[in-house]
Amino acid sequence: MSRDNDTVPPTAETANASAIASALGALVFATVRQLPTQSQTAFATDLARLARNAERQGQTPEEALLLNLYRVAVAAAK
């Protein structure tokens, strides 16, 4: 089976979800940049912890979003 068959065609709902995820990423980036170094690390750690909890609860979309926000927080802290 090719990957083309595995993708879901874009809809208004998926476009809105993507826009929300991008906006949340921007907010996390801007917030982390304003925090002291120690707080930046704690912020990223909290996001990772929340992602692990979502994984344990089988909440895959939430886990994916939180992992992306964690990566944004780490990038902002550099």
C-alpha cells in the first residue's frame, strides 16, 4: 500500500486544527522566550510530562500536539 493511500484529504476541520496547533506553537515560543532559563526548562519539562500522560491515556492527538509544543519550547530556549 502506498503512502498516498494512507493520507487523509484536507478538510476545513483539519485546516482549523493545523491553524490552532500553529498558533499554540507560536504562543509557546513567545512565552518561553520571556522566561528565565530555569523556568524555560521547567516549562518544557511540564509539556513532556503532559505528553507522557496523554500517551498513557491513549489520547494520541493530544500527545502529538504536546510533543510538538515541547519541541517548540526547547527550540525557544536555545
